[in-house]
Amino acid sequence: MPDTDPTESGVYIDLEHLIALEQRGRKVSLLPRQPVHSLLSGRYASRVRGRGLNFEEIRDYRTGDDVRSIDWKVTARLQSPHVRVFNEERDRQGLLVVDQRLSMFFGSRRAMKSVTAAEIAAVVAWRILNVGDRVGGIVFNDHGFAEVRPQRSRRVVLQFLTQLAAQNRELGVGRGIKCDPAMLNRALDRVRRLAAHDATVVIFSDFDGADETTRQSVAAIAAHNTIIAVVVHDPLQSELPDSGRMTVTDGELQIAIDVAQGDTRQNIVEMSQNRLRNVFAWTDELAIPVLPLSTTEEPVNQLQHLLGLLPQVNRRGAAVGAGHG
């Protein structure tokens, strides 16, 4: 980012701004368009006579499910037990995981990645609360994470946003921050313990440091929950200018790099693109949506567009994002 007042919008975020984003959240739906006649029809409005409940979805049978809820037609068709789930049987929760590591303190236009992630996480948190579901999350940086247990409470959302704003304001060069890519995996390990089943988990990160352990953690979370990975990126990191110098830092030391040099330029671009390529491959490998969110555009508008392009049904037959329309 060019030299600027550190309080200027786009470099840091404050609690007041995150609270003001509640109105923007009312325009966002976490439910994709879902055809009623898909193989396993997911969430749609359908009254089941005799029970007075809203039918939610058909999913695979799990230990502890009431055998009276087994859908025998679907079970016969798929050759494995499946049950009908109703909304009173489910206490949906939204768990938001927000990256505020030093790798997120980068932006070439409009906002830092850290600010973009904070803004869109706030919008989604307000949306989940305002449709009546529980919401909480984990905010993590290079030295630890703050955990807010999901509740159906405005106070809890404010607590989550307060932690988010506080960690965001801690970022900066020359503040003694040691980059720790492994914090991503530690945060996801905690998510695995919090999201036992039927939660909607949304991860907002640049996925710096993502490796095979990251992939395994995401797969484990997705096995019993709905998960969306939002990759916050800045185009400058994968599309370097033709000439000029870039300053990179580990939080303490800084070095200027001539991006016009062929080998240097190629190595930087390949490193960034390979990381993103591996994360985006989760869409096919793990059957979860991976959404790119650019720092250069208004995040709410991007999210509305991207959610409209979500896959119709995930591998368990549930509508992606179900529970937080």
C-alpha cells in the first residue's frame, strides 16, 4: 500500500465500521439457488403434513439418528441409509474463521487483505444472527487465536467483532510480529473440535502456509458440516507489474526486490499461483466451494455474485450454505 494515514479506511478496521455493516448483511443470502428435483433435494420450503415441521434435507444416516426418520425410498435408491431432517431437529450454527496474520497485511488497491476479510466476516456474522441462527468464530494471527462460542446473541456478535478489530489493529511492520504459517492449521484444528456436525463453517484467509495437513483438516470438517473457503487475495501478488521494485517483510526486516528480473519475478509468481491452485483444487477434491475474494473490489458485491455461482448440491446432498438464508 502507498504511504497513508494508518487510520485511513482500507489499512485498518475499527469496531464502529464492523457494526455499521449490519445493514449490508441484510442483502446477502447464504443459500444458493437449489432445484427442487435434484437427486437429494436439499433445503427448500415444503410442509410435511401431520408433523407441522419444515422439511430441511435428506442426508446420510448417522449413529444416534431416529430410525423412524429413515427415508426408505432414498435408502433403496442409493443403497445406504438416509434420513429426513426437519428444522426442529437441527440447531444450526455459523462458525466464522478469520485470518489476521501478517501475510494478510497487504493490499495494492482499496484495502488490505486483513481489512477485506474482516469486513466480509462481519457482514456474514450479522446475516446469520438476523435469520435466527447461532454465530461465533475464531480470529487468529501469528501468535494465537481468540475463540467466541456460537450463540444466538447480539452481544456475542459484538464480542466476535471486538476481537476481530483488536487483532486487525495489532498488524503492522516493525512491531516484532513473527510470521507463523502453521497458525492456519492450529486454528483449523480448533475448528474441528468446535464444529462437531451440522455447522456452517466459513474460512476467510489467504491460506498462506496451506499444506497437506490443511487439506486433511478441511476434509475432516467438511465430512459433517457445510464449509466454504473464501480465499482473500490481491491481484498484485500473482500478477506482478512489468517493472519496478517491491518491498517485502517478515514483520521486522524489509528487503526491496526488483520484480523486473526474470528469475525473481517467475519464482514469486509461481509460489503465489501454486498456493492458490492447490486451495482451489479443493472444489473438485473435497466437494466444497472455494470462493476468490479480491481486495480491489467492494467485498459485499463480490460475495453476492459468488454465492449465486455456488454448486447446487454438495456431496452429502445438502444445499451449500443451508441454514442461513
